[in-house]
Amino acid sequence: MMRWIGWAAFTLALAAAIHWAAITYAPSLIMARAMTAMGGKGVNTITHGDRATAASRTIVKPSPDLLYSYCVFDVSRQPLKITTAAPTDTYWSVALYTANTDNFYTLNDTQAGGQPATIVLVGQGQTVPPQPEGTIIVAAPSQKGVVLFRTLINDDAREPELDRMRRAAACDPLR
Amino acid sequence: MKFLLRLGAALLLAGILGLGSAYFAPRYAVGSETSVANGPWHTNLAAGGTNADAYTRTFVALTGLLALNKDETIYYNATTDSAGEALDGACTYRIEGRDPDARWWSFTVYGDDHFLVDTPTKRYSISKTSVVRTPEGTFVVRLSTTEEANNWIATSPDGFQVTLRLYNPGASVKDDPAAAPLPAIVKEACS
């Protein structure tokens, strides 16, 4: 009897450990898989995605009303310079995510006054040389993550125009 | 030999219990203190935020990776109608009400796999800028597999869910997301 109780306790303790590990590491693993899929052009460079359809299966719940552009970032060697586009008369935003999915910084069109913005994303332990006035300095909580630009298609007829406008956005290693 | 068999059985059972509970537990993060229900709509205010707990992070990673934090966007999701019955791909529904309090909003239908429903019409969503309103400012959006001219989103006979995005939510939503006026989801008919 005691032997069976021992086995049961061992099994439950092991199940609890597996549960904890899965819950703790699942977000990072899911994000890592997404970053691999999104980083086809390499890190610290921008990709302009197509408008989402039923065939878009990289990231769950894509919005069909947005144009997404993205960079997978790695600031372990140098900071990243992020330049936003400024599509007119619609909502746009740039959102920064850590490797464990946290949205640690967001800037939208209203906050930017409708103007293009420059963000320097700084890795841990790095210093940034003086930057032009108005540059936004953001500390990255993780060395790797994702920059996601959203441009709202507020009228289907504007999609080509908005697609052209959003292509002014860029991600480049800070020289 | 008997010891190895028992060890193998224990490892297998622990794996099933551990991974199975990890798979289902985040779905019940809906009961945590950061989760909010408003009629058929549910949201987790910690989604995308830096203060999210492990269950919320996992839930969001599985069902809404790269969500914005609640100051930028609040995402409500519905898997039931306003009567509390599960959304059924064999049924027709209407979403009825007025504009939610947000700078921009949209209803989007997703399959049970959290991806857009494969439909030739590509009518995946209705938004603040595409909805047709009555002179009184109300609207009715129909969810069905049968195409309609306006205010219609295609559903999947295999099952679906609806996401309501509120970009730059207004004060009534941010202050009380459980009580903010949101449209109802009403079942019309089933085939």
C-alpha cells in the first residue's frame, strides 16, 4: 500500500513540475517559433507583410483590417534604430515585444502627432551616442524580440495608398 | 523489470497530467482577477502587458500572440451568444447595438483554430468604418455562411468565435470594461 502511495506522490510531483515548466516556458517557445517564421529576411531588418487572409497562419488572430510590418530584433551587439512611417488619416502604431511576449512599448499616430518618429532600442549594458532631438530612447527588457508596425486600412479603396505609405518604416542597426 | 515498468507508467501519466493541465489551465485564466466578462464578451486586461502572469502569457501566446496592451487596444472575445449558448456554425446570429466607445473598432470572425475562416468572399470583419448604421445610429451585423450585401461576416460550419477589437478605447471601456455598453450577439436560426 505504502509503495503505491509513494508512486502516486512521485507521479503527481512530476506532473506538477511538468505543468510548471510548460506554463513558464510556453510563451517564449511560441514566440521563438513566431520569430523564426517572421525573421525570414534576417534580424534587425523590416518585412512588410501582405494583408491577412485565411491563408495567413504565422500568427494567430491576424486582423484583416491592418497592414502589418515587422522586424525581429536582436540588440545584443548594437542598438536598433526604428523609424516609423506616418500614414495619414488613419490609425498607425509601432509596438515592441520581448521574447516572452510582453508589449513593453507602444507609440501610436496620435502620440506621435501624426509625424514619423525615430526610436532607438537599446540592449542591456549598452550606451547610445547623442541622438537628434526628438529621438525616443527605449531600453529593451530582452535582447531579442519583435517590432510590429500596424497600419489601419480604414477604407479598402485606400489600401494601395496606405501600403505605399507604410513602406517608409525601417529597422536598422544603429551605426 | 517491474520497477522500470512502473517508472515508465509514472512518467507517461505525469506527462499526460502535466501537459494536459498546462494546455487547459490557461483557458481558465478567464477566472483570474485580470479577466473581465461583459455579456458574451471576455477579455483579459493583462494581455500584452508587462504585469501578465504566466497563465495569461501562455493564454495570449496560444490565442492572441503579439496583442497590444490594454491602454492601446482592448480585445474582447466571444465563444457564446448573449444567452450563454456556444456559437454554432450551423446557426445564424446577429450582432446588434451601437458603436462601442473607441477610436476605432472591429468585429472579426475566426475559426476554432484562431485563424481567419476560409471563405471565397473574404468577408472576415466589419468595422467602425465599414458598418452600415440606421438613422438612429444602431446597427445589425449578421454572422452566417450565406452571403449578404451589407453588414455580414462569413462564419464557418465547423465552428467559430468573434473578436471585438477596441483601438484606443474610450473612458467608459477603460474605466469599467465589465459594464461598458457592448453589442449583443443574438441567435436567429439553425439549420
